[in-house]
Amino acid sequence: GNSVTQMEGPVTLSEEAFLTINCTYTATGYPSLFWYVQYPGEGLQLLLKATKADDKGSNKGFEATYRKETTSFHLEKGSVQVSDSAVYFCALSDRGSSNTGKLIFGQGTTLQVKP
Amino acid sequence: NAGVTQTPKFQVLKTGQSMTLQCAQDMNHEYMSWYRQDPGMGLRLIHYSVGAGITDQGEVPNGYNVSRSTTEDFPLRLLSAAPSQTSVYFCASSASRDRATIYGYTFGSGTRLTVV
């Protein structure tokens, strides 16, 4: 079945460091791919998305490219800030036969940015 | 502000008690869903609805009931709470099921439930 695998955390970086959070997926068909961010004590917010192969999603300095050949959707940011400290979830849409509208989430990666 | 509103934010229940988690959205979304979030497991779909009067099960429906009498509201009921239902619950909505799979959801802020 469809699945998402994220790198385990926590990831600890200094302010202004380069960020990469790896995400790979297994899916049939042509899912959309998403990154959601969850700040402490809050719900999930859509950070960026890509709906087809080679699309690049971007928002707030974060980027991710939909790579069908490597089944990956890695999240990157050139210079992180303390305010980026949060849990990041990679997800894909399940467009299989179940047709539930479900998103399949990775287990989440905690990012801690130190001043 | 438009969005998804969940109440309560926190709740402690004793084993065997019942309660209803409330979810309301003001975006006229047809598709609504409930997820639970557990450490190391991401989010898992409990129940979903594609419109008023229509609900269906997700991947972990046991112990939960839902109904959808209006477009705006999608409450989640725990009939007899168990410690295994300790979790953070999120309600999410989208304009439609198809748009959910293409563009994702709007999430509520969550309800943290502890069953003792």
C-alpha cells in the first residue's frame, strides 16, 4: 500500500544553517505531495504542496520538488530561524481504490533551531 | 476568522465515560474528516464525510461514531472511552474529496484527550 517515510528526528540546527528533511514515498498512480508544519500546541498548517512530477512547491523560504524517479519530496530551506522550530510532516494523497480522500502522513520530524 | 474550530482543547476522561468532540467549519466545505495523532505514528484517519448525511469509516474507526446533520458540523463521539483512545484528535476539511487529494486540508487546532 501507499506509505511515507521521513527521516527520524529531532533535527537540531543553529540559526542560519541549511535545512534538509528527507521524505520518500511509495504510491500507485499520481498522488499529490504535501508538507505540513505543526508549531507547539497548534494544529497542522499546510506549508507547501506539489501536484505532479517535477513540480516545486515553495512557501516562506521552504522548497520541495516532486521527484518521481527517486520517489522523494525532500524539504529544504537555505537559512533557518528560531521561529522555524516545529514538527514537519510529509504526506501524500491516497488516490487508490478506497477513494476516502485520505492523506497518508509520515511520522513527523521535529526541528529545533538554536540561536 | 474562517477556518475549522474544535472544542474542547483539552479533556480528561475516566475509562467508560462518553463524550463528544466538536468540529465546525465556516468555509462551506463538503468534505470533513477526523484524524488521531499518536507519537511516532503520524496521523491516522478515523472517519470522514463527503457531505451532509453521508459518513464513512477510515482506517481506525473502532470505538468512535460520527454524524453529519449539517454541512458545518462534524462531531466525533466516544461511547465508552478506553485508555487506548488517549491521543490528539484533529478535524480537517476541504471543499470536496477530490480537492482534498489534490490540494490538502484545512486543520483545526486539535483536542488533546487523556483517558485514565
